[in-house]
Amino acid sequence: MSGDKPETKIVADGRMSDSHFGAVNTPVYRASTILYPDLAAIKANTQPYTYGRRGTPSTQSFEDAISSLEGAARTVSVTSGIQAIGLAILSVCSAGDHLLMVDSCYEPTRTLCDRTLKRFGVQTTYYAPDDDITAHLKPNTKAVFCESPGSLTFEMQDIAAIAKATHAHGASVLMDNTWATPLFFRPLEHGVDLSIQAATKYIGGHADVMLGYVAANEKHAGRLHQTHGDLGLYASGDDCFLGLRGLRTLAVRLARHQETGLALARWLQGRPEVARILHPGLPGDPGYGLWKRDFSGSCGLFGVVLKPVSEARLAAFVDGLQHFGIGYSWGGFESLIVPAHIRRAVRPFQAEGPVLRIHAGLEDVGDLIADLEKGLERLRT
Ligand SMILES: *Cc1c(COP(=O)(O)O)cnc(C)c1O
């Protein structure tokens, strides 16, 4: 219900038990053809489901629960976060339009813009996450894309200020909100028009599903739905089921990811091998003020800038870790560590030494710290 707290919404919303013999969570629907009872039903076209690609109860339950949490007029699900990013941009930008993209965006977002969108006549330029965007807006700017905190460097953005300037220009605000999830930050409440989520990460939550969605306000719902349909995008019943299943426990998992993430970040901050920590939820971080103003929590993903160290010692540290897997993605139940290769178009990111990205999983925090401690011994000697 609309007045409920987010923790209640993620448990309660999107259920269809009455239509499914009382089953609490909507079961997996695998369907292409949906049958109509007669010709009159085809003509009336009022059936809730018409064809597998256009949605089933599995997709609808997931999308309804997300719309409620995001405060969205409509949500559409797709097969990955990057597909959601592409869809959101294509919903607002056409050939000849300009897209203003934050320079701390997820790397594949940059590639999508610089390579494929360019082929279709969408021109992208970049702005630093803390820039006043007014100077970057062009007569043909149709969209400003935000990601806060940004990938790898975790720089925060003033979303409300960006939304104000963008709307005064008549353009749309798109935001990749994967880090906070709609539990800790709800973009549409801060002026964002299209809220994007790689549900592969915390919403799936178990490193076993690829899923994305775009949630739109009233003004953008029609174009989003249309573009999603025209491109033939959809997410399978199995994947939406896993997304919905993950969503039900998002609040308890995130609370633990947050606690462990902060504990690891604070512990690493006190180590002589570490130059600095990139985590907006830590007092003293350049983004802490904005994080505190706008966000209700932090997730388990943060960066560590090491002091200069040889590649061999860095490898001895990382390769020998027992509880941190080396791999991309994050948001699952397990801890991960990966080197961060930071690319910038407008202002280089200055790092004292190698940058690592850590995902704090649901393991015992003492075990994780002991593992890192042994690792840093290997790094030193
Ligand atoms: C992982 C990620 C994506 C892409 O999600 P996929 O499901 O892997 O396509 C987008 N944005 C951010 C910030 C991410 O971390």
C-alpha cells in the first residue's frame, strides 16, 4: 500500500495469491502463446495477458512490486542491467539528439554510447560527477544520465540539483541506481524520470540471475512501454521469479552487506598499506554529505586505493584470499575483490596506487578481516 514503509512494500506488493491457489509468491510462468476463449475476446483485447513476450503473471508480479517500491507509474523488465540502460536512453533520445553522460558511469554504458548509439546518431559528451551541468547542456540535449555513487570511484552526485537544471532545459533525467537499490534511494522522489536498476546485483542477490528494469514516472511511462515493446525486450518468467524472490529479502540482506561493508572499509582505512577508501557512507569521504542528505543506507560495495606496490605483491595479496572471489558483478551473498581500471574522458582520476573494488558478502565479518589481514601481510613481505 502507498503509505507503507519500503521494507513492508517489498514483502507485500506484487502478490497474486488469489489467482494461484494461495501460493504466496507468484509461480514461474513459461509461456509464448496465451489462449483466448473466443473471437470476441480477441476483438475486445481486454485480456491481461496476450502473448508471452508482452508479459505473464511472473513478470507482472515483479514489475508491480518494483513500481510500488520506486513510486513509478510503470516498470518494464529486461534481461540485464545494460539492456535497461540502453532501453532508457532509446526511450528518450533520437537521431540528432545529445546525451549528457556522467564520466563515472559503468564502463559498458560508456561503450554503448561511444560505439552503438553513435552509429544511430545519438551524440554523447561527458561531465564530471560534481560539475554544474548547466554549462554542458546544448540546444539538442534530450537526456542527462546520472550514476550515484558512480562505478569504481564511488563519487556522489547532487541528483535534485541536476534534475532541476535538466528539467528547466526541457530534457529528461536518467539514473543508474544499482548501488543504492530503491531501498536506500528512490530516484523518482528526487526528480529522476527513468530509474534504472541492474537487478542482477542486489535484487537477484544470489549471483545466479541476469535481470534489469527501468521504472518510469507518469510522463515517461508511455514512451518506455512503447520502446520496450517495439524492440521486443522482455525478461523470462524464471528470471522475474528469481528477481521477485530476491526482492522479498532485500532489506535484511542489505542491512548485513551495509554493516560488513562499513566494517571492512573502516578496518582497511586504518591500515598502513592503504592510501584511502572510496565509500560515500564513511564520514570524511568527499561524498558523505550528499550521501547523508539523500540516502538511507549504503551497500557492501566500495573501493580501496592502495599505496604504490608491485604487481607481484598485489597478486600475492589478492590471489591468496580465501573468502574473496576474483570476479565481476556484485550484489550476491559472497564477497568479491577485483582490480578497478578507471577510464575518464573529462578529468583524470588521481590514485596513489592500484585501486581495488571490494564487495562485502554475508560471511562472518571476523573471518573476512582475518583473511584481509593475512593478505596484507603477503603484500608487505
Ligand atoms: C553490473 C552493473 C550494470 C549492468 O548490469 P548487467 O546486469 O550486468 O548488465 C549496470 N550498472 C551498474 C552500476 C552495474 O554495476
